[in-house]
Amino acid sequence: MIIEALIGVTFVAALLVLLAPDEWAGRLAFAFSLLPFAGSLYLWSGFESAGNALTGEGIAYATQIEWLEVGGRTVSWFVGVDGISLPLVVLTTFLVPLAIVSAWTPIDSRQSQFYGLMLFMEANLLGVFTALDFFLWFVFWEAVLVPMYFLIGIWGGPRRKYAAIKFFVYTNAASLLMFIGFMSLVFALGDSVSSFALPAITGAIADGGLGSFAGLAPETLALAAFLAMFLGFAVKVPIVPFHTWLPDAHVEAPTPVSVLLAGVLLKMGTYALLRFNFTMLPDQASALAIPIAAIAVISVIYGAMLALAQKDLKRIVAYSSVSSMGYVILGLIAFTEYGVGGATFQMVAHGLISGLMFMAVGVIYNATHTRMVGDMSGMADRMPVAVGILVAGAFGYMGLPLMAGFAGEFFIFVGSFSAPALPYAPIFTALAMFGIVIVAGYLLSAMQSTLFGPFELETDYEVGPAPFHDVAPLVVLLAVIIVLGVAPDIFFEMIRDAAVPVVEGVTVDG
């Protein structure tokens, strides 16, 4: 019942912080957020299972209790973790306390509501990564949208209402499309499944249980469902051309919200793609390998080119996320042990690095009240520690060896270069690797303009070293990024064990 305790404690913490006075809310939220983090470390320390949860093997800390019946099928409280979901649980519980501390400086109104919504979002994120029943998972999936909408819409920038509505409409419409695609699979399975448990549905599909539905043959239905779910999740990732909501959301969101949006919420999309599309319907994914790989490469290069054209530091990092998620998609479609494993590891690595970058940009903004590249220079003279960490994070984005980003991208490239399920794999891999050059171009250019040279600032604010509570989360994040880069097996070993069953489910033509 440890997972239930983890989620329950976080929900209770959210309620208590909502009811607390504003002057206590930030410190109280940080203290409460350490409880789920400690719980996730306990899960990690005791994790011994090998295998993938959707194949019915390797489910750790599982609980399954019948909840209700819908359409002749049982809905259960069914939770558990495997080597794919556990690293994302740890990532979520690790980033939330740091994001809360980073909010102490910029958030000065409705503090109890802000921190309460942050914890409420964390509880639902934990539910997304641990739920193994579709209806339970979908409840958590949709519930994440609510606090994020309010966090952007209330505490965001001048265009916060537009950004919040755009985020909610895009992602909610995508969820509807995904829901239709998945439910068509469930109905087509007929009597071969009696519940909405994801392992049971995955097993029934693998055993050939799909029948005709709505006049569509099983093969056609599976392909249509795959495309519907892929498009639904592509918006959440986001993948080009469904990415337009992301820069607006990031620019208008306060820094702590951007940290969680880039660090965790985007991983919901790639996690769901891996679970639903690539694990449940591997043959359909393999049949569409070329167009999916093309989309991945386009996302890598187009996202990087868009970042190159930006003058707002937040927009630069936001478009960098679009580019980085392209690498994840390429790793997934490779359908190799290192491809799928590297994609999952990259979710964690990108979550840490993007969180660091947004947090560092936020520290600079707190002091200068501007994020525009042309408005400042020589920031290294006034904020040496924060700027130094920002530079280190940028090199992590560029794939500097001995940092987590390098490990994730290396695994992906190794897995995708000779992928038997992906035609023209070396070409797609080489094109994706070219994206690293563009990343280096725009990050080095932005840093050269803003961080080095003589000090200049267009605003009238006094700039000095950042407060300790602003710098401390940056130091912790950078340390973890380096640790994971030096010792990736902390997570990669369990990830690889869970990736193998996914790879084995693919039929390779020829």
C-alpha cells in the first residue's frame, strides 16, 4: 500500500497547504513535499522486479481492488510500478520540492493556493505514472490539467489567460481523441477482456483478441486506434506541428510552473506513447516506423531552428524541449533495447536539465525583470554562481559527456543507428545528431550575449548575487545531473529490464 500512501499523503498535504496562512504556505509546502520524495526513494531502494508492467510481469508494489463496473467491465484501483514508471515517479517527487523553493522569491500573492495547487498536481502526476487501470489512469491524466490551468491563468504573465486557455483546449481535445482511439480497442476486444486493466488489455491484443468494430476489420481498427492515440499524445509531448501551445504556456507561466511543465508534464506524453502505442500496438508502430522517425527528426531540427531565432530566454529553453522530445520519439521507434531504454532515460535526463535551465533563467529574471537577450550583458559579473550553473546546464543540453543528457542521447543513438525495425536507421540517426550542432549554436549565442562581456542592463534594478534559497535548488539539480551522467545505471538498469519485453513484441519484416 506504499503507492496509495504516497498519493494520499500528497493529496492531504495539498489540502493542508490550501488552508494554511500565506506566510506559512511556502515553507509548509516544502516540508510536506519531502514526504513523497522520501517515499519514492523507499520504492527505489526496495525495487527488485524485472519486466514490464503491461506484459503482466515485473509489477512492483502492486495493489488491485475492484472499484465499479462499467459496460460489463470492471474498473479497479490498480496501481504498481516497473522499471519505466519508477524513475518518473522519483523524478516527479524530486522536482516538486525544488520547484516549491524556487517559488519563494517570485510568488508573493495567494501563496497558500499556489503551493496547494502545486502539491495537488504532484499527486495526480504520481497517479498517472502508477495507475494500471485505464479509467483510473484517465482520471489522473485529466486531473493534472486543472491545477496547471489555474497556475498559469492566475500567477502567469500579461497574456496568462490566453496561454492557459490554449493549453487547456489543446490538451483536452487531444485527450478526447486518445480516449476514442483506446475505447475502440476495448470494444473490439469483446469478451476477451472483462476489465480495464492495462496488462489484461495488452495481453488480449497480443493474443489476437481484436475483432471487428464499427465496420472496420481488426487490422484497420488497430491502425486507426494507433493513429488516434498517437495524435492525442503527440500534443502533450509536444511533437511538431502540435507544439504551438508550449512556448506560450512557458513564457506566461511563473518559473516554478515552467519547471514542472517541462520537467514532468511533457513526460506524460512520451510515457503514454511508450505504454499505449509502442507496447500495446508494436506491429502498427513498426509499420509506421518511417513516418514516425521522420516526425522525430523534424521535431529535433525544427525545434532547434525555432530556438535559434528566439530572443526571449524562456522561449529558447521552451523550443529546446520540443527538440529534445524528438530524440525520445526516435529512441522509441527504434524498438531496440538501447533505443527504448535510452528514450526513457532521456525523459528523466531532460526533466532534470530543462528544470535546471528554467530555474536558472527564473533566478536571472527575479533580479533583472527581463528575459530578453538584447536587454542585458555581463551577468556573470553580478551573479556568478547562478550564471555558472546556467552555463553548466546549457552544456548538459548540448550533451556534454559525464552529464545525464549525454548518457540519454548516447543510448538513443546507439539503439537507433542499427535498428532492425527502422528502415534507413543510420540516415535518421545522423540527421537527428545534427540537431546537437544547432543546439550548441543557439545556446552559446544566447550565453555570449547575456552572460559575458561588460555589464549592461536596460532595466533600473540593482543586480547582485542571488539569494541562497534561489541558488540551492540549482546546485542540487546540477549535482544530480552529473551523478546520473557518471553512473546512469542508477536508473538505466531497471529501465532496460522493462524495455526488453517491449522490444520483443515487435515483428520485423524481412
